[in-house]
Amino acid sequence: MPSASPEHVTIVYAGQSWSWATWIEHRLAHAGAVPEAVRWDPLHTAPEPERLTGLLAAPGKLLLLIDDWFVRFDEARRLAWADVLAEIMPREGHRIVAASITAATLPPAAERLGRVLPLRGLDAERAAEVLVDALEVASPSGGPVSLDRARGPRFPEDRPGIDNAPRHHRDFTGRERVLERIHQEFTEGGEGTRIALRGPGGIGKTQTAAEYVHRYKGEYDIVWWVNASVRNRAREEFARLADKLGAEPDTGDALRGRIEAAKRALGDRIRWLVVLDGAEDPEDLGTVLPDGPGHLLVTTPRKEWHRWVGQVVDLPPFDREESVDFACRRSRRLTRDSADRLAAAVEDHPLLLDQTAAWVELNETADIDTYITRIQEGDPHAVPVVSSEEYRKEFQAAWAQTVNTLREKHPNAYELLSLFAFFSPDVIPLGLVQSARVGDLPPHLVSLVTEPSSWNTALRVLSEATSMRLEYEQGPMDIQTVGTLRMHRLFHRFVRGHLGPEEARLSAETARRVLVAADPRRPGDRTNWSRYAEVIPHLEPTGALHSADPDVRTVVLNCIEYLRIRGEAKEGRRLCGAAVASWSAVSGDTDPAVLVAVHQLANMERRLGRYREAERIARDVLRRVTADPGRSSVQVLRAKNGLGGALLALGRYEDARLLYEDAAAQAAADLGEQEVPRTLDIRGNLALALRLLGRYEEALALQRSVLEAYIALGGGRHSSTLLAGLNTAWTLRLLGRYGDALAIQELNHRLHREVLGRDHAQTLLAQHNLALCLRRDGAHLRARGLMREARDRSLRRHGPRETLRLTTDYAMLLREIGEFEEARELAESALKGFTDLFGDGHPYIAGALDNCALVQGDQGDLAGARQRAERARAGMERALGTAHVWSVGCAMNTATALARTGELERAVALGRDALGRARTAVGDTHVLTLNLAAGLAQDLAATGLHDEAETVRVDAVRRLTENFFEEHRQVRYMLEGRRPYWDFEPQMM
């Protein structure tokens, strides 16, 4: 009968059983008991009676949880514990209840415990009932136990609702202190805690993180594991979480949309754990670092992560006891003494211990002592080795033995290992290898790859003999097949170096052919982006970046184009640089593939803000192409187009216009007028150059013709059409045609979000331009919301340098609505950013300085504002001349600054001069011209020239009213007599 008073229950568990102990503790408390969980490590506890009787010191029952620790004993220890149980059970057996939570069969020695409750395989409700009955715990209500699944920890047999973590490694041992510290940091840190598990290669970071997940996943509703060693793959894997969460991404750019959707969804959840495994550069992974109330665990060899996480936990080598336990589990041939000597030989390094113990297990007849001696001596005559700074000679000896054994006894596994050594070790592309064309594989691999049983057998042998980790997935007809395979980088490099020259050549060539077969050959198609993200990590290890094969070079160039489209300029620049250096040395400077790679390199440099380097590269390409008798028209046009982009970025707008006019004429003659995309691209850039020169009417006419041609060619939703529409609306706004600009940009922004996604750089510009249109139309509240969101997204996705234009305009919007402090801070930061980016003499620096002067004057520093306004005007005139519309705008602001400091005569003289220049630049009815007239009227009146002032003012009001309705903000602003201003707006390039 159950006892009437609360029963004290001591729950004794090993470290790996923490989730079971926690769940049982919660269930027993709910059932009316007084539970207490006590951790106990039988693997490192001497089998003596007092070790167990000490656990019985507390009153009540003792629940002994039997996990894999019992089956991991060697025979001597099993018998020793059996003797202990034989002594204790007769007098204390009525207080001891044993429960098995292992799937393994218990050894005969466990019979000493009497009946052992099997908890594995039961559901949570039945497991709770079994425990309550066996422990004779009385329910508070006297009725059956009611299991409240919404409260407390999850039943260990129930996986989290979302869980993609690697399978638990049954051979895992040790790391108890590290695992406890990580759990303590997460527990004490609470919501939003970030931890980096740091250590050198091969130390066991991945396995430790996987063990942490296995032990503590009951605390989480979501566990998401990301292989983060390669940026593109990390982004793809993190994005899959959106699908699992049912988070709806913005349509268009699926990857970015899904990443943001996943992060938003995590922000609304509490119990989640995200693991970034193998993370390298933290800046490369900034877009996939989740915010919110969950936990983030990063495994990394890099020290830089301490600036991105709250805690860093260093992972040391095994201590000797851990090494011995692990080696004995990895190979049952090892005694504790031989395991100790093996651990000493490899200096307790987990990866090497795993490899060497696996070799011992695989080679059943090999003499263990001889093997350990070979490792210790590193005898190059017995085991081929090469000196290396990365790992000692003894380690190479162990690996050489493993590889040689595979070659001799398992040739299929050896052939795959040789091939895999020429892919990225982080995730071997098994799917790409299996889907390769038969003609791309050497005969000895064809039957192996195409026959599932041979394929899976070879992979299984590799897993058993090495540290390569297999993960299975459900295949056709519910057949379990190998899904992923990972090779440690140290072992990967060793295998490559171990191969003979001819073996290495054939394996590398086969790996490159696999990539050729995998290339969809359409990097602009969004449906192919995941494939290119999968291929890119393998370009370098396969040797594709150094290949002279035209098909292989096409793969590389398509991957680079994918990176350009996706805005991944940093990675694109790296690949371009490597390809150019290698290919030009073999094929010459004017080889078509080399020229494309150099052109893309200039693109990447420009996108990274390295404009002078981009110009140098582009000029060099144009020089080489022009001097080549075998050049094609397309090569010349591409070179001119690339150089023009660099010139625009450097503020040399007239030089760019002349170059684009020449290129447009050549394109029309050689390729056709408007129906050819390359011709349209050049004409669109020419329109941009005209706009930057302030020739807005000419730019609009040309831009509209380009837009119409793109609509006819690719439809209204093509990315080029969207860009042309954005440029058209932008130019209309600069002309003061705010209503027309707003009508176009509302639709253009919506289509950008649908086609390219919310975070694409072009979409953010479209949203920003919509905000600018709304601002000029007086809708400040909506403009502020859109502009702030676009800026925040750009900062997260692209960084502060790429966001300088958005920051500049946002500062001026804040100024307009009276938020001067933040406006001043942002305007000054934009000025510094442009100065750092361009150096002296760029028009953007003068414009940003003029914006700062405006806010400075609003805050009462009139003398300082005048000084900076005059510097800005002089700088803009030096950069672009006095006739440029930006120089006119600076002159208007300088006149205002002079008038505010009492220098009215200078203000009038400058105002008259600027008004004449404005009429020449943008016409009599442009908003800039009319604002200049209004400012001049104020200064004329202040100097006593009232008749002239009234004439100028009335004419300005009349013309402005003709352009806008009487209640429009521009008209009201002038009628109220407020001082007009011009703020500098950086243009898209």
C-alpha cells in the first residue's frame, strides 16, 4: 500500500542522464514525493560498498538510474560491482529501485539489482505511473497521476517539436565539467544568453556540443543545429528553420527572406537553442545570429568570438581518465592499461585517440603494443610520414596506419576517401557525387556510386575506421540512406598529403567534374541559388580556381555571378582574386575567362567601397582588351561599363558620361539599339551619369526609354525592369514632380519586395526612395517609418558603410521634424563615413558637410554653421564646378547662413548669383529655383529693397502654385515666409 506521508526519494544519476533525473524529479514532486537528484559517476567510482551505502544515508527510497554506464564497464568492474550489490541488496534492497533508461541489454551482473524497471519505450504517462507505483508514492489527491505536459521539463523520450541536431554519439565520454559549466551559464544567464565553446582543431568541440544538446534538449522546444564553417551554407541551413517554424518569409529573395522570417519567429519564442558549429569569422555570420529570449551555442577555434558572445568556454584536451574511458569504448580490444599507453602516445588528443582506437578495433589481429610503439616512434620506415608543424610525427604515423589499412583491406572505402579529400571537409557533397554523370566518374567509381549497397557499405567502413561522422536520412521507399558526411580538417589535410601524385591528380579531376555536372548554368535564377551555395565551398579544395578546363572555369564564373547578384562581395572578391591570379598566369591577360573574372573583381571592389582599386583594375582591363587584336565587341563594352561604374563612384561624373556615351554608341552599332540587355544596361548607366550631373530632363527621357524597353523585353517583374523603374521614379522626384514619382515608386517598392525580397540591397533602395517621395509630399510619419526600417535592415545586412546614403537622408528627415540631436549625430557620422571612404575632394564629403551645417545652425551655432557652409560650398564647386545643381544648393544654404549672421549684403549677392545658376541648371520652375527666389526675397526685404523683394516673392509663389495645389506643403512653406533650404541627398550608383 502507498505510504500516507510524503516519501523522500533520492534519484541517483550519471551526468548523461540529467534530463531523465530532472523529469523524474518533477514528476515525483507532482505526485506528492520529496525528490532529491544526486549525481553519481560510477565509471570513476571505486566498486566498494561504502560508495553505495553513502547514497542511502538520506531517508526513504533510492532510485538508481541505469544508463549506458552499466554496459560500459569492463568485465572486472562489472563483477566487482556485482559483489557490492550482493552485499548490500539483502539488507537495503527494499529501499532501492533500479530503472533502466538505456536501449542496450543489461549484463548478467545487473541481476543483483533484482527487478529493473524498463523506462525506455514507454510514453510519459505510463513511465510516471510505473515509477510512482514502484516507489510507493501517494498522489496528493489519492487518485491517478495526471501528467501535465505543458508544465515542467519535457519527457526525455519526447523530442523537441523542432530538432535537427546530430544523433547522439554513444561512445561519448567525459567533458562533465565543461558540460556543467555551459548549462550553468545558460541557466544563470537566462534568456538571450550566448556562449562560445572554443578550442583548437580535433579537440572535440562538435561532439561536446552534440552531447550538450542530447542531455539538455528537454529544456527546449526548438533545437536547431547549423554547420557554420562556410558562410553560404550556414545561411542556407539557418534559413530552413523558417520552414520548420511555419514562418512566412517575404516572397522574392527566398534565402534572405527565410533567414529574417526565422529570426522574427525565434524572437516570439522562449525555449530554443541554436548551435552554430565550426564557426570561423563572426562578421561573416552576423546575419544568422538570432536575437531574442533563447540560447545560442557557438563552437569555434577563433578568439574573436569573445566580442560577440557573453561567455567563452575553453575546451582542453581530455584528462587521462577521460582518454582511457573513451578509448575503451571506441575499441573493446583495448584494456585500460593499453588505452592509457595509447592516450599517452597521442597526448590525450580526442581526434587522434578516436582515430587510433578505431584502427585497433578494425584490425583484430594487429598487435596493439607494436602499433603504439610505431606511433610513439613515428618510424618512417614502418609507417610513411612527413614532418609537419601542424601535428607531430607520432600523429601522422597513426593516421598513415589508418589510411594504409583502408587501402589494403577496404579498397572501395579508400577510393571514396581519396575523392572526398578533394572536397570541403565540412560537408562532403554526397548528393553531388551520386548524381554525377557516369562519364564524369572513373570506371572504378561508377559501380560503387551507382550501387546503393556498395555505396553505403563503403561509407560505413569509413565511419568506423576514421572520425568521419555519418548522418542518415529517409530515402525513397523509407530506406535509410547516408545524408551527410563530415571529415575533420586536420585528417582531411593529412589524407590529401598522403596520396601519391597520380592518385591526387585523378581524385581532384574527378571532384571537378562532379562540380561541372552540378552546375545549373543559370546563376540569375533564384531556384538555382541553393545549388550554387552548395558548390562554392568545394571550388578551392577541388582545385577549380586553378583549372584551365573551360567547363570548370564556367562553374567558377557562375558561382561568382551568383555571389554578385546576392550581394556577397567579400566572398566574391576572394574567389575573383584567386581565379585571376591563377588563370592569367596560365592563359594570359586577355583570355575571355580571365577578362570576365577581372571585370567581376572590379565589381566586387566597387561594392566593398574600394573605388580607386576598382578604377585601377577597370582601366587595366580596358587597356588590355583594346590592345588585343582578337578582342570582341562584348569584351570592350563590358570593360567600358565597368570603368564607368568606378568613375561614378569616385565622383567623376563627366568622365563617366563621356565613356558611357561612347559605349552606348558602340553597343547600338554592334549589338542593336534597345532590345539587347547589354545595350540597355549601358544606356541606363548613361542616364545615371546625366542625373548625377544634374541634367535631370535628359536623364528622365533616356531612363524612360530604357524602362519601356525592359518591360517589352523581360516583363514588369524582371529585376532589370524594377531597377529601371526605381531610377525613373528617383529622377522624377529630383525634378520636383513628387506626385508622379510617388505613384511609380509605391508599385515599384511592392514589386521589389515580392520579387527580390525585403533585405535585398536594391529593395532597400526602393523602400528608401519611397520614403523620400513621401517626405517631399509631406507624409513625414510614414516616411520616417519606412526610412528607419530600411536603414536598420541595411545596417544588419550590409553594414554601416553600405548604409551611409540611407543614414544621410534619415538625418535630414529627422532634422525636418525637429529631432535635432539625433539628426546631428547621424549627419556627423555620415560625414566621417564618407571622408573615410573617399578621402578629400569627393562631392559627397562636401554635401555631407553642408548637411551638418544645417543642423548646427538649427541648434543655434550660427557662426559655426556659416563657417562649415562656406567650406562645403567651396568643396562642392572644386569637385563639380559652380554650374552643378549641388553647387547651387550649397550656395543657397550659404546665403542663409550669411543672412543669419547679419552679413545681408553678401547673402543677397550670393543669392542673386545662385538664382541665375539655378535657372540655367534646372529651369525657372524647378523647386530649387523657386526656393532660391524665396530666400533672396527675404534677404532683399531685410536690406530695405522691398519692391524688388515683393516682385521676386510673388513670382516664386505663382510659379510654385502652378506646379502644386495651394495646400501643398511646398506652397504653404513659402507662404508662411519660412526660410527655404537644400539638403544634400547622395545618389544611388
